[in-house]
Amino acid sequence: MGIPVDIPGLKSLVPEVPDGSMVLVEGAADPAKGYLARRLAEACGAQGRDCRFLTSRDAEEVVARISSHGGRTTVAAAGGWETLRDVQVTDHDLVVDSFSFLALEAGPTDLAQVLRRWRAEAHRAGRIVVLGIERHMLGEREQMVAEHMADGIIRFKVREEADGTRPYLQIPRWTGGGTFQKNFYFQFTGDRMMIDTRNRVM
């Protein structure tokens, strides 16, 4: 039994993050990807699973948002790559909402070793790993490593249209070899997200 993706519209596309998988949540410098990462951490805790939520931001601010829903989710401020690289995924799920920032000091070889270990540990222990990636923050090679190692990718993007910009979502890869050829518009108000599965981005 994996972690339910309780986001209207999105859950019809990817009902859960399966146990034993590592997923990237990618996007620009906006709060949408962090919101999804936080909701997945809340879902872990609400199921009675031990989940570690690491952030580069003020941990108390995240605790205030997650405490009423998080169950057994614990929040901590990560100190940087030297601390993050030693984290193990054996007795808890792991969600890192600002992974690309925390991994700035990692080279591609070191990054690949850590992600390969996390993926193997998650698979053996039936845990999940969710990593928030800010677009263009990692170097090109590091970004390629992260995407190569991931079992699934959910990507938030923005499209320029005649009346302004509209955000949309891509799922270029999902666990078990699944992929979605469509791009989906979404709405995000800061405390609620909804994916429009009826209209696709051309």
C-alpha cells in the first residue's frame, strides 16, 4: 500500500506514490511543488507511517502548516549536503521540499551515489522518497542524474497565452514505466490545488 495522492484531478492520474519508489516534484520558484511535497508528507503521517520532512526553510513555519494533518510526520531543518547525504531511508519515509537547494554542493557522482542508495533502501524497506527540485537550480549534469534515478516525475510548468500565463502539469514518467502524453492545467490558491483533467495543454 503506497501513499495516496489526495489532490483533486491528480489522484485520478496517479492514485498513489507506490511503496519502494523515489519521485521528483519539479517546478519553478513557486509554492506549488512545495505544497504537493507537504501534502504527501501529511498523507504518510496520517497513515501512521513514520515520515521525515526535511526543509531548508524555517522548520517551525512548516510545522505550523503540517501539524494538524501530519500524524507521525516529523519536520526538521536540513543543514546542507553534508548532513543530507548521510540520511538513511530504512525506518521512515523521506520528503525533502527543497532538495535542489540543499544539494547545490553535490557533484554528479556524489549525487548519483546518494540517490542510488536512497532508492535501494526505499525499495528494500517499502518506503518512499519525494524530492522537491527547483528548475535550473541544479547544474545540468546533476539535473540529469536526478531525473535518471527517479522512478517518477511530476513537473509544474507555466505556459504563455494571449491573456497571460497559465500553469500546467506534466508527468513525463511514473512508477512502473507509466507515462502521460498530455499536459494538464491546474489551479493553485495557496492552500488548495486542483488538476483539470478535462482540458489538455496543446
